[in-house]
Amino acid sequence: MRNRSDQTCGLFRPYKGVTRIGVIAILLLLASGSVAQNNDMAQDNEKKSSVDAGPGVAGQIDKDKVHPQLETERYPRYELRADDILDITFEFTPEFNQTVTVQPDGFITLRGVGDLHVGGRPVPGVTEAIRSAYGKILQDPAIAVVLKDFEKPYVVVGGQVGRPGKYDLRGDMTITQAIAVAGGFNNSAKHSQVVLYRRVSPDLYEAKLINVKHILQSHNLAEDTHLKPGDTLFVPQNTLSKIRQFVPNPGVGLGATF
């Protein structure tokens, strides 16, 4: 008959000199090592998921958020020009409320702070510039700037068209559309060498030849250039019409006898 000490569970039975307490300690160490390894793996997976997901809260991407620079390039803001009129209102100091006009040199004159250059700048940038200027004499001025009146976007169509002149640029307009608005080509127009003048700097224009005849004949409107505010189209006279003005009238004097 075995002793009571020999009738214990085989898991805790002494094995080659290892006591019951020693076996329990070994099992606990193995278990704790496995838990720590699992935790490390979980943390590594979480970090990898965050990196793969990109910036955002909890690894989520805000698809509706657009970079400000890309937003500005896609929807450019109106830039102030000469004769534009601004309404400037002060929430807490209404005695500074005023209406100013952009001068030909791009400056406006502000009450109490003097001249400020705003030409070529959008309204949000002008608002910050005015707030900074008044910050020298007012404590955190609350300012609102509204574009009250401005020069409407326009294009100029000249040369051999039915009604040369300056036309409002309403929405999106192409070269062929602008020519149609201006009355279409005259009989003396040179359709293949329409010139597009576009300002690229305050003192420099870019000239580009547009073959409108090819665009119309090919029915490929993808080549029809979209106009920008301030563009000028010039339709030149064809060679035949230039020569014709020097050809004598065949009904006058050609059949006369001397």
C-alpha cells in the first residue's frame, strides 16, 4: 500500500528532486512569459495598424479634410484691384467703421493708421493685415471686411469680329464662346491665327496663337482654351482682305476708251 504522499496528483508529484513548490514556480514563470509576449505582439500590431492607416485619430483618415493649399489652388480667391470698395466694421469700436476705395497704386487709406497696400491680395489676407495695423492702437480689434463693390471679371475681344469690345466674364467661357458673344468672325477674319494675350505679371503679357479654324473643323472642343479674367483676344485680318483694299474697282474705268 502506497503512502499518502505518493497518492497526490501526478502534476505535483516530485520529479527528479524538484519539489512541488518549485514546479508551481516554473509554471507561473512560463505563464507570465507567454502573457508578456502576447501583449508585445498586440502592441506591435496596433502600431503597425496606426502607421498603415496614416494620420488621423485612432488610425482613421478624415476624407473630408482638404489641405488648405490644395483648396486654394482649386478655388482661387478674388484678388483686390483698383477701384474696388471695401466696408470695414469694428464690433467694439464703431467709431472706426469706414468705407475705403482701392487706389490705382493698390493702397487704401485707413482712419488712424494711414496707408496700407492691399492690391493683388484676397479679402481674408487684407482682413488680417488691417487687424494687425489696428492692433497697434486697439486691443485685439474685432474687424469684419466686406467687398462692397468690385470690378467685374471681363475679357476683351478685338479685331475682325462683329462687335469688338469688353465683355463680362460670367462663369466659364472659352475662346470660341467669347468670339460668338462678340458677334462671330467677319469675312476678313483669319481664323487660324487668333492671338490670346494673358497677363503673367504686372508688367508682362504672354501671347499665344490659337488655331480656332482647326478647333471648329475638328469638332474637338477639348482644345478650346478657357479664358481667365483680363484676357484679350485679337482676331487678325486675313491676307486676301489686306490685298483687296488696294485692288481697283473692276467696274470703274476698265472698259473706258480713250
